[in-house]
Amino acid sequence: MSIAAIPADVVTILAALFLLLGVPAILFAVVLLYTGYVRYDAEQYLEALEELEDEDEQHAPEESENR
């Protein structure tokens, strides 16, 4: 009886394999791509904040001397 559950048409078998393996693989790749972009964007943002913080620390003693 279990043999009857397997479709005989080759196109149907390929479609079933694509749905079982291909679609999850594509979704997984999209999620990895998105998380990679978010991580890259966060690193760029943190580097910019650190540069601004370093500039503020360098200018802070100069401002206190001018007072």
C-alpha cells in the first residue's frame, strides 16, 4: 500500500521534492541574507557612533580650556 502513495508521474515527484527541499532552502537563504544585512548595518552604525564619541572626547578638553 505504501507504494501507491508514491506518484508515478516524474513531474509530480520533482514538484514534491522541490516543495519539500527547495522552498525551505530558499526561505532559509532569504533569512540568512536578511540577518547578514542587519548585522552589517548595525556594525556600520556602531562604528559611526564610536567615531562621533571619539571626536567628542577629543573636543571636550578644548572646550573646557576656553571657558
